[in-house]
Amino acid sequence: MSTNLFVGRLSYNTTDSTLEQHFSSAGKVVSAKVITDKYSGQGKGFGFVEMSSEKEAKEAIQKLNESTLDGRSIVVNEARPREERPDSNRRNSNRW
């Protein structure tokens, strides 16, 4: 079972590949994704890393929380489950 991690305080210059390389020192990375602005493409300062096991995820939290990546001290926590968000079209359709 893989475990998803939240990574905060990222540099706006951090890419998916640099994030993956940084976390590979703690174990096998299934995926690494920097969240970007859909219009500018610039990083929003956070991302998610999926580790291949819970043990590796815990090791990554211990080893990499407060570590430096691209000149910034990052925060690493276990990601919370994604919340359901209302459909924006559905929300606006009730206004008329």
C-alpha cells in the first residue's frame, strides 16, 4: 500500500523531477507532483509525493521534514484525504 505525503514551503522553481529526486533518498517514489497554477504554470509552493510503502513514507517524514530543497526549508506531512468539492457549474445553476 502506498502512502501520499504533503510537501509544503516549496520553491516556485521546484519541478516534479527535483521533488522526486529529493524523496528518492528515503525510498521508492511512486509519483511526485508539484501543484502549479493552471494559467501561469508556476508552482504554488506545495506538492504531493506518493511513496511505495507506509514504512518509506514515515522514513521520508522523519528524514526530509525541515530539509532544504532548492534553497527552501520544506515541510513534509502525511497528506489528508481529498475532500469532495462542489461542482462549480452545479452551484451556479441554482441562482436563476
